[in-house]
Amino acid sequence: MTAITGKVGVTKRPGELGIHSMDTFNMMVPDLKVAEDFYRSFGLDVREEGQGLGIYTFGSSHRWASLAEGPRKKLNHLSFAVFEEDFEPIRKRIERNGVRIMDAPRGYCYDSNGFWFQDPFGMNIEIKIAEKSSPNEKMDFTTQSCPPGQMGSVSRTKALKVQPRRLAHILAFTPSVPESIEFYSRNLGLRLSDRQGDGICFMHGIHGSDHHLIAFAKSSAPGLHHCSWDVGGVNEIGLGASQMADKGYQKGWGLGRHVLGSNYFHYVKDPWGSYSEYSADIDYIPADQDWNAGDYPPEDGIYLWGPEIPQDFVFNYEAADADRVTPGAVAGAV
């Protein structure tokens, strides 16, 4: 392991080339005011930036997402970060692989000093130099009991508002899971963590990351299924679900625990048919270890426990035909 100069505690896998973080993503939504209310209620720091919105977590200067206003919900781009010394080598590798480098897309608040290309299905991808935002170790999990003779909870009126710590991952729709695995591993250096056949896959970064920083589920077109936000424990997940329900955002799925990734979860349905997830205690893959990727059957891949999956849970509203994917087809517990 070699330490990155000036970044105490940050390590990378020596001799291997790949992105280290999902840096940010950009999405178009029909109404920015509605989006501001939803993400503020969720516990995120929403800032007006130019003609759009920036999504931050409190106490951090990192912009995890940007939102622009348009006629319909649409995932516009994914931005991945690399270490400075890896920027040119990964660009050259991508070009050698026959991928065309293009100009940064116009509009939608794109402000980039990286390079751009598209995946096989037209999703805009940016590679940029940025500090590592993926964790360098497994995040703290704070759910615990209390000693005898003490009250273990607080009154509802004194409960603190849940504020996620960071963006954990996103799940994007793709017309082909196998092609996405091949493209993102060959060009970005991501590695397969686990999959459920050709229905869904989970991929991690080689320089230390959660079980997945991006996942792909089969659909007829690209799109965003959910963005996942890390919190400290099961209690925070429950409180987050409650604070969203109090604001009128009652539709979703949870509380439960996944098999692939092992995280506890609660999904809240947003106004455009996708989801934001409160997530805690996801599996972590260190930079100096390899993960034994598995291909899981449907009965093992959905979730360990929790309520029955809603029938409309996996539904790509960005597809031209608003195509539905049945839970059994992507039984990897998105």
C-alpha cells in the first residue's frame, strides 16, 4: 500500500488503475421547488447554485449531486473521481479501448475540468481529479443498547433530525447488465462485487470502497432508480423514515436488511418515481483485499428481512414506455 502525498490515511491499491469514488451525479427534475422540499426534508443541505440546486450533506463542502429543471425526470450524467497521477493514464486507456472522448455537455450546470465520454447506452460519464470521497474504512455503526437503569430512547419531541453523512451509492438502470459490467470494469477499473444473473449487479472501487458505489439493474433504457445516503445506525433509518412521513412522503419500502451489501435500509419514494435510501452498515471492501463475487439466485438476492417489496418498486420512469421491471427480475435487493 502506498500513501497519497498530502492525504494522511488515504491509500490506494498499488500498480492498478481505476477510479476511487463516485464523485457526483446530475439529474433533471420537472420542478426545482419540489425537489428542494424533498431533499431538505430528507435531511440534506440543499443550496441554490446558478439555475439549479446543489445537494450537500451538512458539515461537508462536497457536492454530491446537482439538479437542473427540465420537462421530465432524467439522469444526465455520472461523475467519477481519480487520483491526480491516474488521470492521464486512465484517459489513455479509455481511448485505447476505442471509446470516443467528447466535449462536456452544454447546459444543466455542467462545470468541468475533467474529460467526458458515453457508456454504450448513451449515459454521459465524466472522469475528474478530486479528493477521495469514498470511505477509507468501514463507517461507524452506532446502534447499541444502554446500561441497566437508564432510559435507552428519547421522547419523540426531542429526537434530532436525521442528516445523512454522505452519498453511499446510486443504482442506475441499464439495457444490459453484462455489458455494463464489462464496460465499467474495463474502462473505469470497477470490480464486480455480486450479481443476480443478468438482472442486477453491484460494483466497487479498487482503492477501498463500500460493497458498491454503483449498481445496475436491467431495464429498456438508462435511468436512476435510487440514490443511497449513509446514516449511523438503524435508529437513524427509522427516524428518517418518520421525519419523511411527517412531511407527507409516506410511500417507500423498509425497514429491512439487504443480503447483497448487508446494509439496513429504508427507501422513500420521491415525487418523480425514483427513491432516496437511508442506509447503514453496508459491507466494506478494503483496498488491500479482493472480494469473492457471487452470482445469487432470486430467493437469496432480494432481502434478508423486511416488508414485502412493493409491486411498483422497480419501475423506470425515464424509459420511453415507463417500463416496469418486476422484483423477481432484479432480485438483487436494489
